[in-house]
Amino acid sequence: MLDILLVTFPFFALVLCGYVAARRRMLPLDAIPGLNTFVLYFALPCMLWRFGASTPIAQLLDAVAASVYLLCALAMVIFVVWSSRNSRIGWNDASFGALVAAFPNTGFMGVPLLVALLGAQAAGPAILTIMIDLLITSSLCIALSRLDGADEHGARRAAKNALRGVAINPMPWAIVLGGAASALQWVPIKPVAQTVGLLADSASPVALFTIGAVLARSQYVAALGEHEPMPWRDFVPVALFKLLLHPGLVWVAGSAAIALGLPLDRFALTVMVLVAALPSASNVALLAERFGADTGRIARIILLTTAAAFLTFSAAVALVR
């Protein structure tokens, strides 16, 4: 267990550094979108392209692994929406709560962390889960969030807008182009490869620092609009679902698939279980703010999962590795 904590500690320490820097205004809140832009449009796409280009194309097109992960993501969304809705939490807040319960922080944190723990071969299954969460999980939750006072056309329009957002998101394109480079065995010329490599190397530390800064900013924005304390039952159960139920569900579904004779690699299953054990994606707080959901609730869930994951994720690694 100690050797696992020695690997995971720097990753979570960088998140804490970003949080403290933004909380104490060492990093101006107005600078955080710039950091996010650098990570999302420059560093992270280069990192994902490099991993995709060095991963066998069969791993990126593993239909069984994709089906298992997608089934679990859909089950998480349905369960969290069903269990969350009440007189205080409507479709909008329940849907974004479901999104933070089913959408791990794989791009900003998971890929570099899993590669550090399990080796470069962990990138393939992790990248596969990113595609599912970006294309399907987030689009479904955004569509469901529009059901508050809207008809089916409003939900359909929201789903189209979500897919349009995916189309201009550089991460899926970086994965697709990396997969194409892997299939064609294409290698860029040396100056281009070195430029991509420098940006890719910067992705992990800057992304982790940005996660902490985004969390601090989300907490600050949420506090401005709050007028009374939030009941713990509105956010603590969702955080527990993310950290405990989600990885358990993936492990059960994957083990069942293997028992049925489906061609699911056990190493891929291990990676997917650890992806599910990651904390919630920090960018969901920005989405919730854009769509008028309860940002305070979403920020609390993300902050709680990020803080607790230092122990729960390390424990999951010890159990399944």
C-alpha cells in the first residue's frame, strides 16, 4: 500500500497546490480560464495523441470493453437520477449530479496516473472510456437536464447542442488522430514530434494544478449564490456512489462478461475499474454553471470525491492490481 501512496501522492498534492493557490488568490481567479484553455486545447490533446499513436489500434476499438463500461455508465446515470430527485432537486440538478457520479476525471488526472501505476499499456483502455464519457454520458445527462419544464424537443435540442460541443472539443479528435497514426504506423517529422512531446509532457502537472484551481473557483462562485446551508444528504451520497458504487459496478459487470466467455482482457478490466474509482471530472462544475444547475452542490461533490479519492483510489489499486 505504501508504494501505491508514493505514486499517487504527487498527483493529489498538485491538485491541492492549485486549490490553495486559487483559494488564497496567489493565482487570480481570472487566470484560471487561461490555464484551462492551455490544458484543454494544447497540452492534453498532445498527450492523448501521443498515447493513442503508441497504442495498438485493437485496444482503442475494443467493443466488449466499451460495452461493459458504457452499460455501467448508463446504470449509474439512471440510478443517481432516480435516487436524487426530490422536492429540492429537479431534473437539472439530478442530471448533473448523475454526471459527476458517472464521469471520472480521466483526461486531466486518470491517464497520467494510471500510466504511472500500471505502465503505458494502461492508456488504451483509459482513452476508450474518455470517448464514451465525452460522446454519450455527458450528452445524455445534458439532455436529461432539460426535462425541467421542457418537452422532448427541448431534450433533443440539448442533446444536439451537447454533441456539437463534443465536435469542437479537441480531446476526441486527438484520440481519433492518434488512433489513425497508430493504424497507419505514421510518425511525424522530428521537430513536430519534439513540439508535441513538450506539450504532452506539460499536460499532467498543469492539468492537475488546474483541477485544484477550478475546484476553488467553483466553490467561490457557489458560495456567492448560497443563502442557507446545504443538507449533507444532497451531495454526500452521490460522492459515495462515485467512489464506491461506480468501480464496484464496473468490476461486477466486467467479471460477469469474462465468466460468460466474452473476450474481455483482465488488464483492460483492471484499468476500467480504476478509471471508475477516480474522482469526478472537474469540468462538470463549469457545465453546471453554464446550464443553471446548483453549482454549489456539484462543486461539493467534486471536491469531496477529489479529497477522499487519495485514500479510496489507492485502496482500489491495492485491491485490483
